[in-house]
Amino acid sequence: MKKKILTLLLTPLLLLSACSSQTNTNESQPTKTKQVAKRKKKALPKEAKPDLNKKYPGFKLTTVPTVFRGTWYRSDEFSKTARPLTITQHTIGDSVVYKKTNPNLKLDHNSETQNKTYAGGDSMITVENRNGQNWLHVREFLDTVDIIYITGTFKGQPCLYLAYSAGDIHSALFKNKKAAVKYRKYDFSKIKN
């Protein structure tokens, strides 16, 4: 009987001491808020600069005509801000531009070898003049459709009209951010070349 009473008295004491030691252990560890506060922010990865020294068989680095260079802005009907596109001497956005030097080279997007050789997002360009407008045809090496930038003005604003291979205008980029936002809902397919 004495053992039963002793067990009944000691059990709660053991439980209390176990809780007490757990509490002490938790207090000695830093709280989660302190851990979060001490964490350093990770640096965002730097954007890779376009590699102007990269070589592709049948192509050489070329220069974008001055009339197309600069920072242009574009918006869409669902946005109230303008996105920039920077065109430099040798790049359009982050794509380096090349000129085809081998007229016999046929590019095939289904070719496994060519997909390895010409992968990377760089582009080939050609320039032409149509009815007093400059047309810049841009195509990633293995794409099948050109994006065409056409010089022009829209309601007094200098712009680059955007068209696909057929030449039908579908959008425009402006030198002025406000103009890009202002005309974001305009139906540019009404404009004829």
C-alpha cells in the first residue's frame, strides 16, 4: 500500500519535472522570429550579358541600323504600365543579332544537330526598305516566323510597328512610355503598309 501511495505521489512530480526541463530547453533556443530576422536576403541572380563573341557556322555578328536603336516601350490592353525593349548596335533585348553569310545553309528546327548548334535565343536579321519605311526582319535561328519592326509615326509619335512574316501590323512600340500606355487598346491591324 505504501508503494501505491508513493507511486501516486511521485508520478505527478516526475511529470512536472519533465515539463519543466522541456520548458527550459525551449527557452534556450532562439525563437523563430529571431531566426527569420537574422536570415540574410539572398541576392538576386544577375542577368547574363549577351555574348557578342559567340560564333555560329554560316553567320557573322551584324549591326542593327541606327534608326531602330534605343529604348522602345510597349503595353497591352490589360496593363497600365509600359514594358521596355532596348535595341543596341548588336542586340535586340537580350538576343545578339547575326547576318547569314552562307546562302546555301538551310536551317531545320527538327534537326537534332542544329538544335544543339544554334540553341541559345540569338537571332538573324535582314533589313529592307519598302515605300520609304525601314523593315527589320528578326528571327531566332530555328524559328519559322519573322518578327518585323517597321519604322513609322503614329499620331505624331515615333514608333516601330510590329508585324509577323506576312507584314500585317498587329502592335506598336513607342519611344514615349505615356504613348505606349495611351494607345495600348488601339487596333493596329487597321494600319496598312
